[in-house]
Amino acid sequence: MKLTNGFDISSSALTAQRFRMDVISSNIANADTTRAKLVDGRWVPYQRKLVVMEAKEPSSFAKLLERSMQGESGEGVRVSRVFEDEAPFKQVYNPTHPDADERGYVEMPNVDLLKEMVDMMSATRSYEANVTALNATKAMIAKALEIGK
């Protein structure tokens, strides 16, 4: 086991959570964007984006157990993909809006600010937990170096 495995694992998680927070911020910023992209000559609202993370080296539980018994540790996490939420767009009645249809309804993005804030809090807590783990690893290495004095 390398001395810096804890740093590697925590730093990969910090990077992944930071990316997740960036995507959530983008969702919040575009919560009212009715013209995100042009599809077949028609403007389509912004679609909420979601982040999927996975282990850098996906393995079965048995393989992970065997590796840990040999003194090896995990590799951390990575963002495997970002995809658009397929939930339907919200229909809002606003006949004065420039994107309103003939009935006066506007298609709004499928972004729910409450969900986004909960996701942001979760990502922030995960980020903070990984900072704490990083600091604990640093403190343990510092204490180990003091033993030799």
C-alpha cells in the first residue's frame, strides 16, 4: 500500500464532487431558460443534467476483498457520464411570454430548484467529508514522521 493512497482517493472524490457541484450550478442557472437548443427548427428548453460516478476501477466485491487482504486499496472515483434528465418539461400558463404556444402555455425546463438545492447540499457534504479525510491522512503521516525523531 502506498503512503499516498489516502490522498489519491480523497483527491479523486474532491474532483468528482466539484464537477457535480458545477453541473448542479448550471441546472440552477438555467432553471428559466426556455431556449437552450434548436431542434428541428424549434427552440427546446434546458434539460436538467445529472452526474453518474463510479469507482475508477470497477470490481466485484470478492475482488475488492481479495485486494484489501493483500494490502492494496481502492483507486477512488471518477465521473463516468453526464446525462440529461428525461422528465417532461413543465407547462406554465403565460400568454405574454414570447415562447408561448397558441394556448398561452410555455414549456419550462424540468429543473426543480428544491431538488437541486438538496443535491447541492449532498455534494457539499461529500466534499467536506473528503476534505476531512484528506486532513486526517495528512495528520497521520505527520505523526508517523514524528515517531522517527
